[in-house]
Amino acid sequence: MLEVADLTLDYPDFHARYTLEVPTGALCGLIGPSGGGKTTLLHAIAGFERPTSGALRLDGRDLLPLAPAERPLSMLFQEHNLFPHLTAVQNVGLGVDPRLRLSGAQQRDVDAALQRVGLKGLGGRRPAELSGGQRQRVAIARALVRKRPLMLLDEPFGGLDPGLRREMIALVDALRRDERLTVLVSIHTPEDLGEAADLMAFVDGGRVLAAAPPREILALGWQPAIDRYFGR
Amino acid sequence: MKLLPGLAALLLILGVVTTAFVGLLLAAGPEPADLPWGYVASVVRFTLLQSVLSTALSLILGAAIALALARRTSFPGRSLFIAALNLASVLPAIVVVFGVIEVLGRAGWLGAGLRLVGVDPGAWLYGLPGILIAHVFFNVPLAARVFLASLAAVPGERWRLATQLGMPPATIFRVLDLPVLKREAPAIAALIFLLCFTSFAIVLTLGGGPRAATLEVAIYASVRFDVDFARAGLLALLQVAICLTLVLPILWLGRRPAESAASGVTAARPDAGDRRVRLVDRIVLAVGGLLVLPPLIAVALSGIAAFASLFAADVGKATATSFAIAIPAALISLLLALGLAATARALRGAGRSGAAGLMSVSSGAILAVPPVAVSAGLFVVLRPLADPFALAIPLIVLVNALTALPFVLRQVEPPLILSAERYGRLAASLGISGAWRIRLVDWPLLRRPLLAALAIATALSLGDLGVAAFFGSGTILTLPLLLYQRLGNYRIAESASVALLLALLVLALFLAAQRWSGETLARSR
């Protein structure tokens, strides 16, 4: 279980206080207006932002004292997930050893991860030689080889076509089922999540205003803020 | 009709440069066998040696300072340090020479300190050491500024990724920093090399004699002292050939697209907290501070101490002459730039981007044929027709206008392009054209860049020593010439006030340009 309890962040122009529970192995979609605090929540969980108070636990383990690299999670961003001068294999390899000193077995892990995400034979290509979807697949492969139980995705497929977005969501969904990953994904178009999401959290004004199964969140009249967001 | 301003500007630029070039060819003559090839070879060798060393030192220290500043985003005095770097890169070369002599010269701070312990430092500064120190003083800030801007443009996501992956500092350097430095290094190295290769004031004053002469100084000496036009022509042609081979790669490298800017807020660098990295950064920043700050402080302190000498008659006369040259030069440069930019815009609008590019690139003709080479060529061509010294002021104005042109164009061309991109179709659809379009559409975007361009061109011309020395030495007196003469006569205290005055004038102009253009102080010397 991922537990976010009164996790508070204070900025000169923004105050956030999050509470959210995501069961282990669940896929939770974060929705809400731009500037509402979805990315801040993900960054706080990843350790890029420092909360002033509150609790953050994964399966009972306190994550707050841990440095970002020590946290049991991998994060994908919308852009710039890859280093442009490194090949796909090297970019994935960074997830195994940040110094890129890989043993034979580790190399095989990297190749297997690339195969899992459908990039067999493309490991020697640099990001510029890959399509947008392929680049995100490389980043997902790196998350796989890191073998961390929590995956955070910050609008990772925003730049892709609708069909490709759903394809990528399906890939993430399949991987989380196979690997028993807990996934938090912030997304602009909730319908892309389809049946994949177990949970949907509506974030606005630095608060999780609602967290429930998607059908309930999407239902008319659940919360005025959600209705406003959907333009109803 | 829209082609006329650009074509007229192009004709003038190419006319002056071609005339100078033909003059050099005529001067070099058909029988180069009589020329002192040994001397020419030694001049070329020394020019290349000091340029390579200056470039290498500037790049290494500039990159180290940029990395240290990128990692240390907040320390007491950071803004001051960056301001000092910016200031160092815009001071006239002759002022920097004064500052370096005040600190490291025999009678300077170092000399005084060494004499206290019974050591006479001698004239160690004059020759290669002094040239390298002054060049590094100028070019380290330039390299640091370019590298720092590129490092700051690394997307925040990459730093977060490096943090998440737990990359150690060495890997961060290899994976994140080094590619940025490698990407920027060729263009900045070529530019620094070119600046050092054509450096005049520094080599003339700190070279210490013919042993440490560069092509630029040797051309000057051939014309002014030895009256050997054949040698001057040959040296200038050599210089043009080498500069041309450098300018083309610079133009090509300058067109290379940079990585897209960061998409989000810049993130903290994970290597900033490492104890060893912190120590290295402190050492680098201390070395950078020791290089840049003392000459600046020396110029300020010595100038204030010698404030009274500022009221001498020759200072007033030199100031007036400097402005009498700088203001017309700036106005001519601005007119040429506006002509080129307006025509380039019209050509781009007509889908002729190649011809438009030629307009923009032609402003850099002076980079290929440096000011002293142009001066030498014009001198040779004019000599049978008129007394070049009698035409000193118009000639200096003309060459200074061409020298400032690339920097002026850099200010005025982007807003003209922007106005076409943003409002071109709208203006056309509404029937807004001619002077009304200039007033309604272009002027609001162009007003501040025009002022900035004028300020930069005036500052560049105020700081010129090379062209003024070529045509004007003995007949006219500008502030840099006055400073050069006083330094040559060991009138250090009187030099100090002129150095400070010149520094303040140039600084005020660059600050005004910065305010108008919204850019940081840029090296445009």
C-alpha cells in the first residue's frame, strides 16, 4: 500500500496538502486541471520536493528519510527521459548501474527489458533515431530493469497520438500485472486509461479532492470541481 | 524597392573589403621571394602559438568556472562574481592591459610585494606570459558564459533522472556535462582563437617587442614604422587566409541548432552536495576570482586615486575626438545593419532564404578581413591618391562601423524577423504597408534593440585602439590612444584616470544596451 498522509508542501505562491492511499499492485490515475498539483505530488513521492510535514509510506516503509535514488520507485517524465547521446541499450543500462559498468548477465537483462517493451533489435539506436512512442518504451524498459515496486508516470504519453497513448497505457498495465507494480500516472485525458485504472484521484489546488474507482469519479455530480473540470 | 537598402549596404561593405583586399594584393607584389620569409614565419608561428595557448587555457578555465557556477547556484557573492565576469568581457583591451600591468607589472602590486621580500620580478610580464594572461582574462568570461548558458538549458527532467538513478559525480560529468561542453566547445574555441589571432592592443602593449609580434602588430609595424608595404601586404593576406578558414567553420557551427530548452523549472544538481566536488568548485572559483577581480579593482582604485589628472586638457580633447568618431561610426553601422536586415526580411518573405542568408552573413566580412588588414589595404590604395593621415577620422569611422556591424545586426535582425513572423500576414491582410507599417508594426519591437545596438556600436568604437593607431597616431588623439601613449611613457598615474574614464564610459554604454536589449552583458569586443 502506498500511503500519502497529510503530506504538506509550502511554497511562496502554493500550498499543498495531500492524502491518498493506493493499494499495492493498483494503477491509479491522477487527473485534474493544469497547475492543480499533480506533478508536485509525484515529485514529492519521488523525493524531488521536500515536504514540511506529513507521512509517506510504501508497504509500511517510511520513504521520507530516503534520498531520491534510494526510494523504491522509478519515475517517467513527459519528455527528456533519455540522454540524447547514449544508445537505447545504454539508457536502459543506466537503470542497472549508473556508471554503466554492466556484467554479461546485466547486459542480458537490459536486452530482455527492451524485448519486453517491443524494441528488440533497436538497442543500438540513439533517441533521435527513435519515434516518440519508442523513446517512452526505452524509458519504461529502464524502469523495468530497476526492479522498483512503484512506478510514477508524469503525463508520460502526452505528446503521443491517441491510439499510441492507449497502446502505451496497455503496455504499462500489462507490465504492472506481470511485475506486481504499483503505478501512479498523471494524465490529461482520463478516457485513455480505459479499464486499466483501478483508482482515479482528482487533484486540484494542492489537494486530492476525491479518490475512487474511475466509474464513480467520472459519474455526473460526484463533485462540483470534477464537473467543472469535465465542463459539465 | 525593398532590395535597395540591403544591396546598397552590401555594396559598401564588399566595396571597402574588396578594395582593401586588392590593396593588399598589390602591396604584396608579384615577387614574394625578396620578402623576409624567416621573419614572416616567426610571426605566423608566434601568432598561432599564443592563439592556441590562449584558447586552450580560456576553454579549460571557462568550462571549469561554468561547471562550478552551475553546481553552486547560491553562494555569497555569486551575482557579484558573474557581474565581474561580464564586466571583464566588455572592457576595452587597452584598459585591461592597464589593469594587468597595475597588478602584475614590475611597479604593480605583485612587484611591490616581491620587492618587500627582496626579489625584483623583472619584466617577466612582457612577452608570451602577459599576452596569455590578458587573453585569458578576456576570454574565460566569454567561454564561461556560453558554457553556463548551455548547462542551464539542460532539461530539469534529466537532473531528476540522474538523481533518481543515483549517478555519482564522475558519471554526471560524463553523461550530462561533457556532451554539453563538447557541443559548445568547437564554436567557442574557434571564436576565441579568432579573437586572439587578431588581437592588437594586448599584443602591442604587452608583447614587449618584435620577438612577440603577431600578424596584426607586424602589419601595423610594417606600415607605420618600416614603411614596408610589400611585407604588410603579405602579412595581411596571410592573416586573411587564416581568418577565412576560421570564419567559415564559425558561421557553420553557429547555425547548428542547440538542444531544446528545458521544459520545466531547473532542478537541483545531485552532484552539488558531494564534498570533493564542492572543494574543486571552491578552488576553481577562487582561481577565477584571482584572475578577474584584481585587474578590475586595480583599474577602479588607481583611477580614483588619480582622479585629478582627469581634468587635463588632452583628456577632454581625446574624449571629444573619441565620441566624434564613435557616434558617426555607430550611426553608419546601424544604417548598414537596418538595410541588410530589412532586405533579408523581404527576401525571406519571398522564399529566397539563401539570398537572405547572404545579407546576414555579409555583415561578418570584417571577421574574415580583420580591421587592421582592412586599414592596411585602404592605406595602400589611398596613398597614391591622398594623404591617408589627413583622412584619419573618416577612415576610422568607416572601419569601426564595419567592425561593429555583426554585433549591431545581431540586435536589430531578430526583432525585424519577429515582427514579420508575428504580424506580417495580419499587416498584409489589413493593407498596412510602407512607413505606416514601420511605425505601427516594426517600431514598437525595434525601438529598444535600436538603442541597444547604438550603445554597443558606440562602446566598441570608443574602445578601439588598432584602427585609431593605424591612421590617427600622431595626428589625432582618442582615449585609447591617449592611454596607450601614457602607458608607453610610464605615466602610470595619469594613465589610471584615463583607464577608469574609458572603462566607465564603455560600461555605462553596455549597461544601457543590456537594459534595452534584455540580454546579459555580451562580449562584443
